[in-house]
Amino acid sequence: MRILQITPYYLPHTGGIERYVYNLSKYLVKNGHQVEIHTSNIPKAPNYEEIDGIVIRRFQSLCSPLRNPIVPRFFFPSLNELQDFDLIHAHMIYSSAALYAIKLKRRLGIPLLFTHHGCMRFENLLRDSIVKMYDRVMIPGILSEADGVIALSMEDSKFLGGFCDMNRITIIPNGLDIEYINQVLLANKQPLIDSFESKKVILFVGRLVPHKGAQYLLKSIKIYSKDIRKNNTILLIVGNGPQQLYLKQFVNENKIDDLVFFTGLITDNKKFEYFQKSHIFVLPSLSEGLPTTILEAMFFGLPVIATDLPVIRQYFSDNLIIIPEKDPERLGKALLLLIQNQKLCQNLSVKAKEKIIHEFTWHKIIQNYLEFYMDRHSKHIY
């Protein structure tokens, strides 16, 4: 099959959806299918290239309000870039890319699938009000054009069911590319040299934006700074984003700069090595689809603390410590519990890693996609 993937952002832009689309596309190619990706040119990269057998076309974006790239080509598609595709798979219904996918479906007359990667949330009254209006006004029409809809979790499925027939929705979770991780680790000839070797490391990995909850993690470090120092522990924040300056100011103003360290944006080999060298992983998010970072942390054997999100409770309730969102007190107590209880850490580590290997690898998940694609394609033919 020739499959067109449409996504608002793609690598080298960093984020969970970008990595998801890459892994899905790579494993489709491994299974003998042809894949082309249409996306925005954010950040600037070649307009056309082929990587790992995947054809990538990037189109110029004018701006990206509310994390939504405005790409003129999405509104005025060119016939020159439309090959003989068998199926369109669009990602992120909160974007102009979704409207582009609908235009192409109507023009080419082929099946259109959507994957919902979780509800958008900004932790800003005006922006979140705009999102809620978009939910009511736009999503019903977008989903009515789809020949199939994929949710990453049961909660996302219920959300989509408010706008379309639940029978049209299939749940396929996110996955981890263990093969890639092992290749990166094997090729890493220069291990990290850092000053954390003698310390216990709490790890946060993610975009520094309000809905990722790093601000609540820092508040928990402030509240329990005395105990954290006593236990020779530090927090490592991996990632960048618009909240970075605010978070650094908070650290300096509250005199916890000896406990909190920022790495900025780093390569995968450095990220994986930080996973190897850390002791606890924290996901304090206020909304998520099914984040790759939690899969990575569990694969590397880290005990995990995460906020009480439906997707977390559905898949991992027995494999981590769940805390309420926006609750630095409870988060701090959970951190101290793991810092001081090695046996609990070991139990969580073993159970979580087994679950990832048995249920959440792309080798397994791609089979669900292949069945889903073939089913929708055959229904369209006949």
C-alpha cells in the first residue's frame, strides 16, 4: 500500500506526535509499504528528503498560533504532490493539517483515518476556551469525514465518542522502538561526563510548557528541599520550551539551584544515558495522549511517579505511583517515599519493564495498524 501520513509537525521538530509518526512510518516501510509524510517546515529543514525509506515533504508555514502551523499549501493543495496513494492517515485533529487531509480525501477519493493524540490543553483561560469552542464547532465535522478513527486510550475514545459513533473508533496505544534505543546505546562511543555520579537523580523529560506540569514539580522540590538535600538527591530537567525562563527564575529565587539542573534540548543518545543514570522518573502532566517518555522510563527500569490521568490509570495503575495533579505536597511525599525505599523502587522497576516489553513495542503495535489499514482499505474497494 501507498500511505500518506499528514502531521502538523515532524522531525526534527521535537515532540511525542513527531516521534509517533516516525515510528509508525518506519515500521510500515519495514513491512513492505510505501510511506510519504506531508508536514510543515518548522523548524526549517529540506522541503523534500527521504529518510529510512520514508519520503518527507515539508511546506512553508506562515505562523503557528495555539501550536497550529498555518500552512498555505494545506488550504490549496497542489496536484503535482499527490501520488497514487491508497490511504490517508492524519494526526492531530487540532490543526490545519486535519483540514488538508479532508481536502485530499475528497480530491483523491480514498479512505481517510485520523489518530487523536489527546486533548489539547494550555492552562490558560482564553486559549482553553478557544479549544473548547473548537471541540464543539469543528471536531464533529472533521470526524464525519473519517473512514476510521484511532484513539490511544479508552478515555480518548470516550471523548471522541461524544462527536461520532463509538463503533468507528479503534484503540491502538503508543509504542516504544526498543530496536532504535539499543542501536543508539550501542553506537554511543562517548559516555556522558557529569557531576551527578554520586547522587540520586530525579528525572523529568518533556517540553517546558504549562500543561507538562514542571512548575508543580519544582514547587515540590522547594517544599521538601531540606529532605532532598539530606538524601543527596537532585532533579534533572531535560527539554526546552517557552516556560524555561520562568522555571529557571523560580529555581534561583527559591534558592534551590543546587538541587535543580536544566539540560536544554539534547540528543537521543544523551537522553537515553540520562535514563540509564537516573533513579526516579516524574511525569507531572495535566494532559497527555500516551507519552513516549513514560514508556522509555519504564523500559529503562525507572520507578515512575505520574499524575492521575485516565490514560495513566488505564495502562499503568499497578506499575507506578499515581498522585493528584497540581499537588506539590503529594508529589514531594511520593518522591521521598521512592528516594528512601529501595525495595519499592525495585518492585516497580521490574513490573513496569516487563509490561513495556510485552505490550508496548512497535513490533507488536504495528500489527494492529496493519490490520486496521487493510480493513479500511478493503471496505473502500468493495
